[in-house]
Amino acid sequence: MPITRSQLRASVFTTTAKATSPSSKEITSKYFSSKTNVNETKQPNKSSLNETVTRKTTRKHIIIETEESSANINLSGALSSERSVDKLEKRLEKEPSKPPVGWEGVYNTIKEYRKNIVAPVDTMGCERLADEPSDDITLQTSRFQTLVSLMLSSQTKDHVTAAAIQNLRQKLPGGLNLDNVLQAEEKFLDDCISKVGFHRRKATYLKQTAKICKEEYNSDIPNTVEGLMKLPGVGPKMAYLCMQVAWKQNEGIGVDVHVHRITNRLGWCKTGKAGPEATRQSLESWLPRSLWQEINPMLVGFGQTICSPQYPKCSKCPVNNMCPSVTYNR
Ligand code: SF4
């Protein structure tokens, strides 16, 4: 089941409240734990962000994206996002969503283009890193590996995530599974994943997640979006992707910064300030459900190769004659 609006709102308010507390650095909020867009007019204090801040500099690309949510995100920014999600919800309630004019042509053109381009997500995306179930690998272990891959992937390039998973596979005595993560020292896990973004925090989350899965889910991972989002460090994007990959259930669109940025540039959504969660709701209101799974890798790869955050290669873009954000500045 997709998360409900009240859950989303509660999630945002939780973040807002915690962001003011002294221990806020430790908090990676549910709502902001994936990747967050920050209102361009409310720039976060750079020193408070522990991550790359990507600022789009062309006239039509003015969103600032933080590569990791920060618990230090300012209060007004959080409230602004919450209000934007509210506004979007109200608009969607009033107007049954109409698909954007011409979206199908753009979608199919990008899809066709992506067939001939191999992007990092195609070979090293976190959805592809788990071992296939076999005589040696149980279904539960395969699902756990998918979850771990997704948890490590935030704020981390695909090849770095892939290397970290390989490290865990090789260095954990007995391989990467729930029991071995539980038995390992947190410091050991941290060393294995030391190249990924926020590795210390993620090592803590891995230990906590393994314990929760063992005790509350019979050594498997949660099989609902809600259950997954209760795990430390797991936000909506990871939860929906995990449901698709690990449980083969199409519950919602996994919206990361690529999907958020590109769908806004293409004019399919107007959720730039509201963030990826609002984009997910907007897209799900009109995009055929059959496309909910493929749109993530399709646009992530498109973002990795053409429609990049800072300097989109518009002159080489296959949809530059249909994109309202096209720019030939560079
Ligand atoms: S023309 Fe293409 S590369 Fe440029 S902003 Fe639009 S989708 Fe992105």
C-alpha cells in the first residue's frame, strides 16, 4: 500500500520537530532521508550540510538539491515542503489529474534512447546487487541484500555502492546475510562500507535493521512500505524500490533526485520545491501503473548520462525539441 497522506504529514512534522533539537545531526528523517530539494530562496547553511550541494545555475534550472537530507535543514524549509505537499494534495483532489500533454511521446523517446545507452544504474544499480536465490542463497538473504544495497546507495555513486556490497560479501565471515551482519562489530561493518556516503551512520542503521528484522520479521525484511519505512534510514524511495525488487510488488514509484529533477524539467510535475515525495504523488496520479517500476531506472540512467543536475547536455538530448527546460547555454 502506498503511504497515506496522514503518514506523510506526520513524517514531515516529526522531522520538523526533531530538526530543532540538539541531537538533530543524528536524525535522518523518514521524509528527508532520501534526497531533498530545498527551496531556492531558503538556502541552507552550507556548514550545516554534510554533503554535496548541487546548485543548478542555468536560468531554468534553479533548484538546489542536497545530496543527502540534513536534519539541520531549517524549520521554514521543512514547513514549506509540507505546505507544498498539502497544496499538491488539495489540487489533486480538486482536479482529477490529467496526464501532461505529449508525455507519451517524450517518455517513449527517452525509453528508446536508453536502450542504446548503458548507464551506471544499468549494471551497478542497487536493485541489481543482491545475489539471486539459489541453493546457497535463501530468498530471505537475497531480499536482505537488496535492502542493504538500497540503504547504502543514498548519497553514493552506483559503483561505490557496488564495491561496498562486494566488500561485505567477501569480508563478512560467511557472506552478506542478516545473521552475519548481526554478529559483526559495527566498526567492522563501517570499515567494509567506508567509501559510501555517511558510512558511520549507515553501519549503525545496518546493525539496527538486522536486529529489527530478526526479532520482528522472523529474519526476513518487512513486506510493506510502512514496515520498511519504520526501519532506520529507510525513506519512501528505498521502500518503494525495495517492494518492487525484493517482493516483486508494484506499490509506488521510487522517486530519487534524478526522477524528481527530470520530471520537473520536462514539465510533467510542478513539485520542484515540494521535493521527491510530492513528485511521487503527482506522477502516480496520472502515469500508468505499468510504468511505475521502469521509470526509475530509465530516468536515473538518463540523468546519469544526459540530463545531469548541473550541466544538462541539452544539445545531445533526444527530447530537446519537446522539453520546456531546454537550454543551449553550454
Ligand atoms: S532538453 Fe533534455 S537534457 Fe535538457 S533539460 Fe530537457 S530533458 Fe534535460
